Amino acid sequence: MIEQNTQQQKQYKILLIGDKCIDVYQYGHVDRISPEAPVPIFVPTHKEEREGMVGNVYTNLVALGCSVDVVCGLSSKKTRLIDIRSRQQILRIDEDVKSIPVSFTDAQGYDAVVISDYNKGVVSYELIEALIENNKIPFFIDTKKSDLERMQGAWVKINESEYSKIKSECTGLIVTKGAQGAEIIHHEINLKSPKVEVVDITGAGDTFLAAMAYKYLETKDIKTSVEFANRAASITVQHFGCYAPSLEEIK
């Protein structure tokens, strides 16, 4: 008789901190150029709203079976004008809102802290330093900040463009390179991404962050975690807009 595996997937408890955003997708079509200026005339038809930034990281963590508590600030808004024929972005309108930094030091009871820092005010260097100093659990950070030495003790994920602008590094630095994969700096590990047809890269970084954190809690191995995150992000980019792949999809 074949024995069935009845062990359930562990539900990790995550404290998620970051900047909030509403993504508005305004769909429409362009049939002519304006007589007033050489610009297209956009005729709106319908729109969708989705959670972006920390909200998208939340959606991705929940899709992987995590229990997530969120600390965030005021909501910014990004409006994308989308041509319904080509599914291409014509224009993006950013309405950024600056939040007051949050301040606390206790993350007891959580398996990990995940920080989605778009530099809109919620996350300060002091918050990151205090949390890392006072809580002996894994930290995973996606940040627009440049002084990464102040994030020592965390796994910090940035993209190539952000890497070119940093002032200092930490030992847990991971640089994502789109279709070229990701590099774990100071560990001399380069990992390739699966070759896929890219539809939209929106939200891929959020998916990478969530997937990396989940897999690290499961394996405690950063190479395995980044490989898993690469696979997860390669699924996201095959969909239009933010997309949170399930554990079954990634596996």
C-alpha cells in the first residue's frame, strides 16, 4: 500500500512593512492624433484598480500560504493608460504621497520581517537598524535607499539600476538582472532566470522578494531561495499587470 503524505505545509508568520500604492489601469484606445499638438488622443473605456507596492508583496506572500500582518502609511497612486488593442502602456501618472516614518522595535512572534521600501517615507534607516538589532529572525528588504551598509544583517534585494546608485553595500546583497537572472554579491553566485516570453514586468520585483523570503524560511539556503524567486518572477512577467503565482505554479 502506498502511504500518503499527510504533512501540511507550514504557515509562516510574516511582518510586512512598507509603502502603499493603488495601481489604476485605465484602458482605452487611440484612433487619431490631436490637432492641437503631436500627441495621441486617448479614449477611455474602463479601468481596474489593484494593490501595488507593499500591497502586491502582501498578495504574493498570501499566495504562498503565509500569514501576513502589514504596517504601512498613506497610499500613493499610479495610473497607467493602457491601449486595449496592443496591451501596451501609453503613459503613467504618479501621484506620490509622503508618509510619516513608523517607529517600533519589536517583531516577536514572527518568523521573518519583509520590508518593501519605495522610499515614500514609511521606512527609515533607523527603523531597519532597530528591528535588526532587536530581533533575531531573518530580514528581507527591497529598497530604493543607497546606504546599504546600514542594513547589515538582512538580505537586501535591489535591481541593476539601483545597484549603480548605491553608496555602500551589505554582505547580504542580491542584485536582480531581469532576464539575466540574479547575482548574490559577495557570495560569487550567479543564477539564471528561465527563458520566457515577457508580457509585462510590473510587480516582478515584489514577487521575487516574497518568494525569496518564503523559500528561505523553508530551506535556510539563500541560493535555493533566489532560484525559487527567479522562477516565481518569470511566471509573473508572463502576465499583464501585477500577478501573484501560487506555490503549485512555481514548483
